[in-house]
Amino acid sequence: MEKKSRESTGFLIKQRAFLKLYIITNIENGRWYGLQLLDELRKEFKPLGFEPQHSEVYRALHELEDEEEILTKVRIKVEGAKRKEVIVYKIKDSEKAKAYKKLVKIDIDRSEQLLRKALGENF
Amino acid sequence: MEKKSRESTGFLIKQRAFLKLYIITNIENGRWYGLQLLDELRKEFKPLGFEPQHSEVYRALHELEDEEEILTKVRIKVEGAKRKEVIVYKIKDSEKAKAYKKLVKIDIDRSEQLLRKALGENF
DNA sequence: AGATGAACAGCATGTTCATTT
DNA sequence: AAATGAACATGCTGTTCATCT
């Protein structure tokens, strides 16, 4: 049986891509693990009413590793009262990272134009 | 059985609300029927890569009539090679229309801030 | 409890079908 | 065919559950 896929009508950028962009940028500036990224992103966006879910962050990380092949993970042992091991991500292919961010930028620019157009034409 | 509804994490504005805003504004400036609005909206947004679906426009119209109670419809007979009757909408409650648009504006402003923030922090 | 991952479920919306003129 | 509407299907993502330390 063929799986029939859906067309996008091209409305606004999807949450997944938006999160991937932030995740890449954060990891470009240091190593991070999943829940750490979640906390950071929530803190960043909470003032704007956006509080992403932990599963979305993990899904983004998994796809950046397996599909986009931009990240790799390393298991790190941690001393302290928390978990003994944590999965830290780092950039695997910075060219791919750069290319991916470029694509996302185009989509964000486009999305912003849609919103600006609406603000200009309806108010 | 209780139907358990989902929380929104507050990412970007939904297509439905975005279309409702344009539909209200168009109808404030004259009478329109469904497919006519669809054509107009597609023409407007196509340059930005967005081509809404006819069913979304109808769903928006139905909700603006039945849930928001902002519009009413009138059946109009049309002379010509097309359909004999067409369902034209007009504003029923302009105060509610105004209030609804105000809410949508807040959500668009918020969405735009999210996108601008991303543009500023990742590039 | 903190961290990760996956299964499950609901919702927004895309696709297709039916009906009427 | 133009117009409307509804049923059906799918993908995104929120919720819940499981496992490990």
C-alpha cells in the first residue's frame, strides 16, 4: 500500500524547525543535553507565552542526529545528586548545520512577512 | 466519559484565526461568498508561498457565524453561467467583530515577536 | 527526583467525496 | 463546471507511561 503524503499549504513555520534552529545555535556555543535545552528554551520564550514540551525537544534532537545528520551525541558521566549519565550533543557537521539554518531563516523571513502583511492590511 | 482537552504551548497563531481576520476585514468592506474569498486570499498570499484550502475558508466562515456570532449569511440569486445561488456573508455584530480582531492582533503581535527574536538570536 | 525515550491521543487542517444549481 | 459542505485521512505535537540512574 502506498502511503499518500500531504501537501503543505505554506502557512507559518513549524515548531519543530523553530526549535531545531535554537538547538543548533545553542550547541554551536557549547555542549548541552536535552532537559538543559528545554529549561533554557522555556526560560527564553516564557515571556512570549511559548512553553515547549520536553518531547518536542527530544524529537528535534533525534531528527538533527538521524535525519539532518548535523549532531552527534556523547554519553557523559556526571557527579552529583542527579543522574549519573547524561546525553550531550555536539555539532557533527558544521556545514550541514549552516545550510540548515539558512533554510530555516528563509522560512522565518517568509512567515514574518505573512504576519506583517496581516498587521498592515487588517488594522 | 469526560473529553480531555489539550493545552496549547503558545507557539504561533493558527491558520484558522489568521483567515478569520482577513475574512472579517474583507466583509467589512463589502459582501463576499466563500469561493470568492478563497480566490482573493490565494491571490494575496501566493507570492508568500501560502495557498489556503477551500475547506479551511468554509470552516472559518461557519465558525464566524455559529461560534463567534460575528457574521450572518444571505442566499443570493445570481444571473449568469455559474451557480444560481450563492451564500453571501455580512457583518452581524460589528462590536464582536472589532473585539475579535483585537484578540487576533495580540496573537499576531506575539507571534511576530517570537519570529523576530529568533532572527535576532540565531543569525 | 532528574533524564531520556517511546507509545498513545487530540486537534488542526489537508484531501476526497457528495450534493445542488 | 461553480459552489458549498461534510466525511475522511494525516501529520504535528501534547500527554502519559516506562525505564534508568
